[in-house]
Amino acid sequence: MATEKAPKKISLALSGGGVRAVAHLGVVEVLQQQGYDIAAIAGSSGGALAGVLLCDGYTPREVLEIYRELRRIDLVRHFRQGGVFALKGIERLLSHHLTATHIEELRTPCIITATDLTAGTIRYFDRGPIAKLAAASSSLIPFFAPVSYEGMRLGDGGFMDNMPVRALKAQGVPILGINVNAILPQEPKNVMQTTYRALILMMAANVEASKHFADAYLEIQGCAEMNIFDTSKLDSAFDAGRREAEAALKKGLLDLA
């Protein structure tokens, strides 16, 4: 009698990138179809949002459908001091769909990354309220306001660790780092575009440092020209993740067994 192959366990470090982070879902779908078992996820910003929903037991396609509810207006509805917009829409969306309320209750271990603006350090949360901390991880200052939590003022995790590979080292399984922010030449045309470009470049620098700690690394080129706030690109980002994961597997670039 043939014995069934055991699932190949891996952990995932998911970069931020707003709508581009939907590409993570396409990658995960391909990995699962190839027999990989996701043992843990660490994510920053958009990677944290995808991560908590996947770790709650949703399939990649189910998470994509949840994202369709997140219109651009939901992201920018509330003005708050300290940032142009607040992320109350994301908190509401997660609170509505998650079966777990705290990170430690998720089915699969998950780590949410956020920047402690007061202490000037990175925080890796494996416990605490999911919706609040995922919103904090996505607070891309100056576009979004920081989040107050237990005496800390938290901002986007991508400021200090946009692909949190090192947070997963204790899991003891191979780590795949996925970055959805490939850098292309670009000439900003105004102050807003210049600020946006500077933030993306800053985050790219810490991804460059983190990727050397991963057992494999995948950079999604097909998202490079997508605006991170453009919710009309959800399907395009998902398809880019699928397409590039399939290509990488065929080339043997993601052999983590």
C-alpha cells in the first residue's frame, strides 16, 4: 500500500504593500495546492491583514472575497489627529469576519509586526487584540494615524521590518519570504507621490536586509506598478501572486522540503 506523503511544513514572512499584498493570497493558494502546510505566518501591514485571516482558517479565495468589501472610502473615512486618515474600516472588517478576537486564539500561529514610535523599536505581537494590532501594523504614517495600545504609539510595521523573517526563526521550519514591492524606476510628480516613493524605498531597504535570513525568497514583479490604495486591482494582484509562484516552483526556486 502506498503511503501518503506528509505535508511539507513552511512558515511565511509576508511583506506589506497595501492592495499589492493580495498577491500573497495567490502565492499561498499555489503552495497549498502543491502540498505545503503553512505552519506559521508573520506579516507587516498588508501582509499582517492577509496573515491573520489565513491563520483564522480562511482559504485564500475566501480572504479575497472579504477584501472586496473594503472599499477605498472605508480606508479613509475618519480623520484623526496625528495622521491624515484612520483605519477604522479595516478594524471593522476584521472584527466582523474573524472567529478569533486575539492573536493567541488563531488556528495557526501568527505574528503581527508594528513599529513602536515612542521607543523607536520594532514590536512582534503574538498575543493581543487582532483587529487593533493589524490596523496598527497598517498605519502608514503620514497617510494614516498611529494606533495607541498599552501605552505605545504604533505605526506601520514596514517602517522597521517590512518582511519579518526573523520573527519566525523560533518556529523551526523553513521560511519563505514574500515581497510584493519590486522597485522600478519612477519619477514622482508632486509632494504626495514623492512621500509615497520615499516610504516604499525605505521599506525596500529593510526587506533587502531581511531576505538573507529566509530559506527562500519570492519577489512579485507583477505588482510593481500598482498603487497600494487601488482596490480595483485586487484580482490583478491575486493573479500575479499565483502566476509568479507557479513560475518559481517550476524553476525549483521554492523547494523548501
